[in-house]
Amino acid sequence: MSLRRVRRRRRATITSLIDVIFLLLLFFMLASTFSRFSEVELTASAEGAAPSRAEDVRRLTIAAASLELDGGEIKLTELRARLAESGGETPILLAVAAQEDVTTQRLIDILTGLRGVPDLKIHVLEPT
């Protein structure tokens, strides 16, 4: 006969596992943002596509600290109003050229600001 005690195995508790899962859930909820990101729809035009004759072609040059509309400096707050008033019966084709020092965020901010201008088509030019 053996005098050894038979140890009963204790049941594993999952309380600590639940605590860890709860802390991870809490961390990811606080670390993520719940704001909606705006979207800018971009479409690629055909190679060498020319504007139709019924469009008013304007050129917007974006630099890191300034904007130029058809060669004249303009403020960002005036840009939308100027394009809206120059529109009318003919749609506007806006060719946007960004200089090398322009960040993507600045380009997106300007394109988002132009959203809602009636009869405006925007073409972003490739840097040369």
C-alpha cells in the first residue's frame, strides 16, 4: 500500500483570461478613432484625352505655402468662391499641378474644399 497522497488537480480558472481579453478590448477601443474619414474619388482619364471644347480650362498650381489660379496668387478661402462664380453655363475643367514640396494632406485638403462647386471637373496632373 502506498502512503502517498493523491493530489487532486484543481480546475483551471478562466478569470485571468477574461481579464486579459477585457484589457485588450479596452485598449483597442481607446486607441482607435471612430471618426469618419472623408473620401476623395479619383478616376484615371484615358491617355492623351483632351477636354471638350465646351469646357473652360483653368490651371491651379499648389505650392507648400501658396496657391496660384491661372498664374495669379489666390487664397484658399477665396478659391471655391472664385471657381463657383466663374462657372456658369460652361463647365470648368481644373488642371491641378502640385509642386514637389506639397504634402499629400495639403492636396487632399484643397480637393476636399473644392467639393460641391457646380460643374467642376478636376484633373490632377502628374509631376514632371
